[in-house]
Amino acid sequence: MRIAVRRHRLAFTLIAFVRSAFSLIELVLMVRIILDFLRASADALFVSAIHRLTDPLLFPFIGTFPPYELQDGFVIQTHAVLALVVYAFVGYLIVQGISALSAHETLWRRNKIQ
């Protein structure tokens, strides 16, 4: 019983960490999408900080789709939207993997010598 409690605590802690990390990534990407859409000035300190923070996250997705331009010059950076979806999906898969591994009894059993 004690091993099961430890296993569930470890799984819960890992899941909480993964969810927090990916939620933070998604939040920063959402802020960047909104700032780009509203044509925020790149000279502003906050905007440049968000861009510096998200550039490494967006690097694998740059050039996948062209930006979508709306009337009045508003632009949706489609590669940033794709990155947001991909990071959310990867976070979901990691959480599901941790849950599946923590529920698998044979991974946690000690080898018994017979």
C-alpha cells in the first residue's frame, strides 16, 4: 500500500509540473499572438521581452504557413497559432503517458525471488 501511495504522489507531482510548464508556454504564446494581432510596437520593453522569450519556442514552426492578413492591417501569425496547438497537444500526450505509466502495476512491483 505504501508503494502505491508513493507512486501516486510522484505521478501527481510530475503531472502538476508538466501542466504548469506547458500552461506557461501556452500563455506566453497567446500573449505574443495577441500582441502581434494588435500590432504592438516592437520598441516597447514588454513586447520585446515577450518576443525574445517566445522566439526559441516558435523557431521550429517559422515558415510553415504564411501570415493571415485581415482588413485594416491586422495580422494573424499562423505559425504561432500552430505552435500553440502543437505545444498543447504535446503537453496532453506527456500527461497521458505519465498517467498510464503510474497506473501500470508491473512497472512498480519489486522483483520477487521465487
